[in-house]
Amino acid sequence: MELSLQFDSWQAFFTMQGHGVYVFACYAITVASFALLISLPRWGRKRLIKSIRAGARRPQH
Amino acid sequence: MNWQWFYQLGSPKWFYQKTHYWQHWLGAFALMMLVVGAIWGLAFTPMDYKQGNSFRIIYVHVPASAVSLAGFYIMALAGAAGLIWRVKLQYTVMSVAAPIGAILTFLSLVTGAIWGKPTWGTYWQWDARITFTTVQFFLYLGIIALQQAYRNQNTADRACAMLALVGTVNIPIIYKSVDWWYTLHQPATLKLTEKSSIAPEMAYPLIWMILAYYICYVWLLISHTNAASLRRERKSSWVQALFSDRNATKVT
């Protein structure tokens, strides 16, 4: 199997003979989905640390 | 016989300590595989003679469908393990598998709709596979909603496990839908038992991407599970010790 670049120019790559809009929309949504999936646990962890530290600072009676 | 190892498998603390450090490496590896696969599929794979360049969507669409389908089984199995052995960690895995699966199913539906426009001339059609995948999306959403609906965590977990187990009925229907109803969606391109209907130059990047999605899924499942474990066990001493101000310098 031989790997070769399928497009002659950046222009050709981005337009993809009229299909570029569909193809790059899909890849963009994929990137956004993975960004969300990666961020969710990080946000949760940050929120939790904040609440634990806030709870610890509260005066104990 | 020593059964300690078995009970450790159900302990969120043990799981967190075992996975916390190397999960970042797994994540870096998964993302690298995704990037390589995307470049391969976008620029180095020959164009399809019938669909033109729009077929390049296959490399993000098919893996998302496959992983979201398998993710439902993983969620149901984790729920069943939780019901049988009454272990916390398995319930946590089940509860985080729902949002991950929902986002991946959504990704599969949206990329499929966009691919449908240049190929079939429509974004949506009441095709068997598309319809049952939408059902799967709502099942995932139902489990997320059910998880929030109960104040008692254990009740919520048990209810979700039941719904996940009942929902698995949908999985073989989605899987076989292209063979049972010959409506619009094309049959599977990759087959394990017979010759695939796809050229090897196009199949290798697809197999690569499916593998990359699976590795990424495992990583996401681990990181979401750990984040959820910390939240669920926030009152316990090990989580408090991890994040209290005294250890502030140790926390990364």
C-alpha cells in the first residue's frame, strides 16, 4: 500500500470538490465533542476541590 | 483463599490510586492516534469513486457509532455487576458511561445527518438504523435524568442499572437493522467473517480510527469515573485528605 497526498493545493484540500463544507463540519463537531468529553471531568474536579476547601475554611462549632 | 483482590476491584479509592497517574499517558496516546487517523483519512486516503470526498466522514462517523453502541453494553454490564455484588465503583462506571455514550451517539447522529445531505440528498429519514440509534440516544439521556431524579444515590444507581439492562434490547436491533430492513442506511462496510466491501486503502485508516476511539473511550471512562468517585466520596477521609489545604502543594 502506497500513501500519497490526495490534494494538489490547500485550496483543493479545503473545498474537496464541493464536499469540504460537509467533511470539515463533521470533523469540527468531532473535535468539539471530544473537547467536551475531556473537559467534563476536569471541571467537576475543580468544582469539588473548591467546595472542599471552602468547607474546610468554615469555622467549626 | 484470599478474596481481597476481588473486593479491591469495587473500591473507588483503590481504583483512583491505581489509575490516577498513568491515565494521562493513555489520554495522550489516544489523542495522538486520533490526530494521525484524522490526517490519514482526510488527506492520504483515495477518494471514493461514487461518493467523492464526502466519504471521508466515515472516519469520524463509524467509530462514534461503534463505540457508542459498545458503550451501552459496558454501561449495562457495570450496572449488572453493581446490582449483583453491590459495589460502588461499578455503579460509578455505569453512571459516567451514560453521558459519554450520549455525546458519542449524538456525534454519530449529527455526522451521519451531515453525510446524508451530499450522499442521500437529505439530513433525516425514518430509516431503521437512524431511528433506533435515536432511541439509543434517548435511552442514554433517560439514564442521565434518572440518575438525577433520586436523592438517594443507591436507589438512583439501582434504577439506572435496571433501565440500562432493559435498554440493551435495542443494541442487537441497531446492529442488525441494516440487514433486517433494507431501507436507506448502507450495510456494514467492515465485516469480520466475510470479505469487506471496502478497499484496503480505505479500510486501514477506518480500523485505525475505530481502535483510536476505543482507546479514547477507555481513557474517558477512567477519567470520568475518577472524577465521579471523588464527587460521590467527597465526605470520606481519603478525598478530604487529598484536597484539604494542608496538602495543597501536593495537588496537581
